[in-house]
Amino acid sequence: MEKIFSISEAELEVMEKLWEQEDSIKQSQLLALFEADGKEWKRQTLNTFLSRLENKGLVKRENRMVKAVYDREEYNFMQMKAAVDHMYEGKLSNFVAAFVKKNAVSESDAKELRRILEDN
């Protein structure tokens, strides 16, 4: 089973900023982006979040440069896949059945799902 990454809201904010970058970014530039958004984080605060993310295998740091190991789509897929594997015996059909049972699926959503399944 793939690992579900458990990250805090603040760590997710860091990941969001990293995903917005095209490549590695200096830690000081990353801190400046948060300051521009009104976050009053100290350098050590950001460093703590980056250390946690690095320990979880989500961030890579080298020579004061930092980047996300996975892009947003890869991260979301791994989280979804791990959840389906863990909670629905690895069967997407079990997940969909549980979702449909608790949430009404609109006709347009059902049509789009059929199209996706037929195209793949």
C-alpha cells in the first residue's frame, strides 16, 4: 500500500507555493512569497515546515534551494490511490459505489464519468 502523506494546513500552504514554481526556489524567496501574502513567518518557522516535508519525502532541499518532489497532480493521485487501497480494498468501483450512495450524482457528472471511462 502506498503511503498517505499526513500534512498540516501550514505544510500544505508551503506545498502550494512550491507547486506554483516552475523549478527550485531559494528558501529566502519562498519566505518572501509568504511575506507578500501577509504571513509573518520567521525564517525558522519556514525551515521547520520544510524539514517536516523533507522528512516525509515531499520536498527536496539542496544548497538553500527547495522544490517539491511531486507535482500537485502526482501528490493528489498518490493520496487518492492510497485512500482507495486502504478503505475500499483497492477497488475504485467500491469507492464510487460508496460515494454515489451518500451523494447524489448529477446527470452531467454521470455523463462525464461515462465519457472518461469510454475514452480510457
